[in-house]
Amino acid sequence: MNHAILHVDMDAFYASVEQHDNPQLAGKPIVVGHDGGRGVVAAASYEVRRFGVRSAMPMGVALRLCPTAICVAPRMGRYREVSRQVFAVFHEITPLVQGLSLDEAYLDVTASVQALGEPAAIARQIKERIRSQTGLTASVGVATNKLVAKIASDLEKPDGLTIVPESRILEVLDPLSVRRLPGLGRKLGEKVETAGLRTLRDLRSAPDSVLWPLFGRDTPRVRERAAGIDERPVRTDLEEKSLSAEDTFARDLGDPRELDGQICRLADKACERLRRKGLMAARVGVKIRCHDFTTFTRQRSITPPTQEGRAIRDVARELLGRWLAEHHNAKLRLLGVVLTELAPAAQLGLFEREPRAATGGGPASGVDAALDEVRARFGEHALRRANTMDKIAGSDFGRCEAPAPKGRVPGWDEH
């Protein structure tokens, strides 16, 4: 028996929420984000996409492409509220829901067919419930695996429903651009097209001599993906692979003292997210982007795994300090702290004899617990550590924390 997999993707989610909540914006070209400094487009309505505006585009470029675009400040709390309504609909249909972001998810409805009807009927039911409960539209791809369902959901946007039975996978996929393959990315997509591979048919039928220089050991898997072969299950217990906090600065920063304050602030922010999810990290990394967009990463393990702000902050400062010592007079456009090798904080550390005091699902120091409590009640910027107070002028606090741009999946296996 074939699986019945749905990929549900809300249409221009942030922008659609804004248009729904403010009828005066309906039918208008909307970009969600901040129009000052180095803001980026978090979401673009379909009306503004006709001008070439896309998510993750610098706001200045977007406004040059469409000078009449209306810029709306993001409201992440509101988007999360609507997302909860959407996911509640999913869970009414099946417990097998794998969320990818606030506005998209995979659903395995194989076991729901007998009670609720064919997969296409279930998809229509989901679309209708979302519309009635939120006033928004969603596009759904229906297929026998996750990859084809994800590709299908994007083919008839907005408010689309695309059904790809097993017998028609090659018929549907073969003519599509290689850019439709999730995980390919813009730069690699350009290289693939330069090699003469324009369609998914070209990709699946190309010899190893053409594919290996592009994909190396991933060549067999890429060929399978281009043929619509995907055996990954819908995983409701998908482990979080990483947590991070990063900022693009309103101006390039070169003062080591300012950068030290920034890395401390970002480490605190990442740790707060870690504790909120009840996790510990065993590896700390820093992401460094220079004024010319050159990007570096540095990381090292930390033993035992922790969620304590001081320990993680010290490692992040050390990594950044070493990099700055090797790159004198560097001007930085962006900094980030990335926490990986995550594990539940409730697990007893290998070298611990008894659990430490817990806050928010995992161990935390008294200072960390106090920071978390105050920020939860009064907002992120209500309380900060002293060493960040006078060193944050370069940060663009209004920058929207947007999800990863569509189509730029950070790994072949994650989505």
C-alpha cells in the first residue's frame, strides 16, 4: 500500500496575515519587514511578487523594484498565534505531523483514508478548515512521498491543490526546472544549469561524469531525488539540529569592544532559546560575515553539554577573539552564535552525580533563570547584561527574524 503524504504550505503567510487583519491592505503590494538600514523582506504578497520581489531580498532592492510597495512591520506573536490555529487543524486530521516552520508541514494521512476519504478529499478538507478558521489560504501537494508532495504544493500557488499519483511522478517532475528540487540552493543551482542540466529529467539521466563534479558522494541521492524517489518517513519527533541567534548590523562594526558586546548578547539570546526548549548544547559556533559578504564559521565542543549562559558565552567570545586576532581591522556585517549537538536537558550529564536546579525544562543558573523570567514577562530587551549595555548601538534591533527563505533547504535530509 502506498503512503499518502501531504505537504501543506500557507500562501505568503506573514503578508496574508497582515492583509487579513487590515482589510485596507487587501490586494495591495505588501512587504513584511523594516525599511530602514539593512532590513530584509520577511514575506512578500503575491501582488508585489509580480515586480520580482521575493523573501530574503534586501528591503532597499525590493522598494526599488516596486516603489509603491507598502512596508509592514512584522508581528511574530500574531504569526505564531495563527500558526497554532493552522497546526490544530492538522492534528485534527492525523497525529503524524512534521512541522517545518510556522507555515508549512508534512502530514502522513495514510491511516486516515478509511475514515476521511481519499487523500485529495482530505487535502480539500484541510484547506477549507484553514480558510474558515483563519481566513487564509494554503496550497497542498498530495503524493506518495515527502519530496514529491513538497514540489507539488508549489506548482499551483496560491490556493493550489496538486495531486501526483505514483504513476505520474516522472511525467510531472521531468519538465520542471532543476531549481524546483528542494535543497539545491541558488549557487549550486547556477552551477548545475551552467553544466547544461536545466530540467529534472536532465538531472536524473545525466552520467556520473557530469554529476560527480557537482555533487560528489551525494550524486546517487541527487539522481534519486530528481526521479522523485524519497523513502523518508514523516517524523513527528524530528530532533532539533541547531539553535542560533544572529544579527545583521545597521553599520559595519570593527571595534573589538563593540563586537565583544554583540557576541555576548547573541550568546545570551541563543541560550535563552535553548532553555526555553529544555535543551543543552555540546558544541558552540560563531558565524562571522564581513563587509564584502565573505562568511566564516568557527566552532568547538563543550563538555559536559550545557545550557548555562556563562559557559556558552565564554566559548563564543573565545572563538570570535581568535578570529579577530587573525584578521586585523576586519569590518563585520553580521555575527551569529550557533548551538549544535543538542540533547534534552533533563538527561543527567555523564559526569554529573545529581541533576542541577531546573528552570523552563532544564538546568539553569540563578542569573539565567532571572533573565529568562524578566524577559518572559517584560520583553527581550527589558534586562541585559552590563557588558552589552553600551556596545549595541550598531545592531538593527528592528530586523525581522524570518524563517529560512523558501526553496533554500539547509540539507538534503532535513526537509
